[in-house]
Amino acid sequence: MVDILQGGLILMRLVLFGLTLGLTLISFQAYSKRRTERLQYAFIGFAFLSMGVAVTNLTTQVGVSGGVGGTQLLYLQMAETVPFIVGFMMIYVSLYR
């Protein structure tokens, strides 16, 4: 039962990563057509969100596999929030600039 749930979780994370990459691609295409500052900030924001999802997936896999523990895992989890912070800041800038 646990194996099925872990497989489902991996599948959902892959879907999440695919969706973020899709948003990044769409925002890049929009920026390529109209080179505005707002679209540039949006593209950068979505790229950082995609990076955050990827790092979160890697950190989770490392933590589950027991590759690191304790303080090291905490540092990895802290580092995974940085792309999300930058990404959301850039999206906010794109909305209010």
C-alpha cells in the first residue's frame, strides 16, 4: 500500500513540475512576442517557481532515501524556499510595475 502511495506522490510531483514548466514556456513565448518589462518579470518569476518545484522534489527524494539527515536536510529545505521567494517576488513585480 505504501509503495502505491509513494508512486502516486511521485506521479503528482512530476505533473506539478510539468505544469510549472508549461507556465514558464508560455510566459517565455509571450515575452518573445512582446518584449515588455512586465512579461520579462513574469517569465523570470515562473522560471524560479519551476526551479523551486524541482529543488523541492530533489530535497524530498534525498530526505526519503536517507541520503542526508538532521541539520543537512534542514539546510536543503531552507535553500529550496529561496527560488519560491524570488519567483513570487518577480510575479508580484510583474503585476504591479
